[in-house]
Amino acid sequence: MTRIPIRKIYQGVADRRQMFRMFDRHAQRPNRWESDDSALYSGEWFETGPSEHDYMFEILPPLWIRGEMFAMREFLTGSITSIFFTLRIDGRVRHFHGYCDLSDKDSCHRMRAAIIERESRPVRAMTRDERLEHIWSSSHDDYRGYAGGEWPQSDRGKRTVVSYSGRQGTVLKLLDSLTDAEIAAKLPVHLRYLPEAIAA
């Protein structure tokens, strides 16, 4: 079984509106439902508030409850479903959502360990990938999408965002090709000047 990387996709605590947007942040993908899209979602996680956590707990009876986590009964795709965690990190109770592949019996425990490791770091910092994921998660659907037929074959299907490019005005760019300056411009001020973290 191929291990899907576990990745933080949003910095800060998502409110209810943002949480629901991130549940299907790949909704605009081309050929939706025509292939197994499990890898797009599996391993993604973000922090929620206690009221969002409790709201999701009360929507439907959970598929299961195991200590500090519960699984949603409805699956997103294949064997991928939402897992909600209540974790004590550095003496504070916090809540998280992650997509885990329940066909892998250890996926929830790896997700839990990865969240604790990431959120226990003493220095507040972000990797380049975390910056890009935050931009993707927080961009409105009108300003993000996927490279289509007008792009070179090698770029088709890759994520795109609208970016301001000086004299050229706004242009559509591949998310992964944003420069450091373009990334900084798209981040909120409180995240813009965080140091670069080394990916674990």
C-alpha cells in the first residue's frame, strides 16, 4: 500500500463556513467521479473550533468512537472518511479534522501522531507546501481551478490560481509555480513573515 503524505492544509482555526469549504476543496477538479480521487483527500487535515467539532458529532451517529476521535458515517470517496480529533497539545484542548483511509487500519493513528508532532513545534513556522495549501484552501472558487486544454499537456490537471503580476495585471498561474513574493502577497499579513519550516 502506498503511503499518502499527511499534510496540513489551512493555518489557523477554521470556522464553520471555511470547514465546509475545505471538506471538498477539490470539487472543481476535471473528470470528477471518473477515477479514484482518494489520493487528493487522504492525509489532509486542519484545525476546527470546539463548536464545529460538536456540530459534526451531532449530525449523524458516528461510524465509530475511539477515545479522542470519531469517524463520520458517510464516506467521501472509496474508503476515505472524515475523522475528528480532540487532542490535548501543550496543555490545551484543540480540535482537528482529517481525511483518513479506513482500509488502512493505522491511518487514523498516523494522522493523530502527525498532528501532534506538527502542532507541538516550539517555533511557529510554515513550509512552502503549507503556504501553497493555505492559499488553495482560502482562495474563492472563482480565483482557483485546474489547468485545462489551453495549457501544455504536461500541466493539464494541475492546480491554478489567479495572481497579480505587476504590469501584466492578473494572470492565471500554476499554484506550484508561484514565486516567494507572489506567495507572500496572497497570504494574510499574520502568516506572511513566518519563517520557513523544514518539512518533517
